[in-house]
Amino acid sequence: MRIVNKEEFTLYQQEMLEYLQEGKLFVYPTDTIYGIGCDATNAEAVAKVRAAKSRPNNPFSVIAPSREWIVQHCEVTDEQLAELPGPVTIVAKLRNPQVIAHNVSGNQSIGVRLPNHWIADVIKAFGKPIVTTSVNKQGEMYAREVDDIPGEIKSKVHVAISEGELVGRPSKIINTLSNETIAR
């Protein structure tokens, strides 16, 4: 796993986006915690994230490339959209499930994020949603810094963007399907 800081990532951003296009995994900081992800339209890459996390079935969320993408592809209200960008995941019905790989969420809904963080600009430049899930094995504590990433996950990740220790918590979940909000 190659570790880069924000400046190095910015310098080589086009190369990094090509890695995503090729189906490689990466670890990145957000406004909450470190995430592990890939191109959410690439089923083979999504399967790699599932294998790395030992998470065969639970749905993943995505970071959307823009608010417009969310409005176009998800059933959300203006009130729910007002929460974004920020440390929130909105679970919403997908208008067209084909906009993500079948193995991202496994149903007609998706958790969608738009972090209040520079990584959102990277995803916008990529132009497609990316899988976003905490960097940990299922049931274990999430990584607060790149050094906390378990070795078996590190071996499957191509690049990690380090911002030092992140002191956030996983995002608040707003489930539009059940009108439930879960603060974590």
C-alpha cells in the first residue's frame, strides 16, 4: 500500500483517478473517519472491498460526485439535501439501480454521502460515485489513522491518503425509507 499525503495526492491526482478507473482500492480521509472505497460502478472492485472487510452482504454507501447526482438518482427531499455536505449518510430509494454496481447495496436503496471535505472535490473530478465504508474488518473498530489499518486490508489497498489522526465519528444516518435518524 502506497501512503501519500494530501499534497502528494493532489500532485498525482490524475494518476490516482486512473487507479480508481482500473478497479483499484484506496483509503481516504473524510469529514468523519477514514474510508475505504472504489468505483461504485465496478462490481469487481466492489467485491474486492467486500473481501478486504470480510463483509459479504451488508450494503455499502457511496460518496456521490455531486448534489445533482443525488437529486437525479435518489428520492430525497430538499430538507434532507439541506443536511449535505456534512457528516451525514442519507439512505434513499434509488430511481435507477443501474447507476451503481449490483453488489453495492443489493436492493433498491442506497446510503449516499457528500462529505464536507476536500475529498468530495476528488470524487466530483472522478465523475462517478465511490463506495464509502469504514476501514476495518466487520465488527472491529474503525481506523482513526492510516497506521491503524489492519495488515490484511493494507495488502489489498493500492493507495492510502493520510491526513494524520481523524477524531470524527461515523456519519449520522438519515433513513428516508423509515423516517429514522441514527446518530453514531
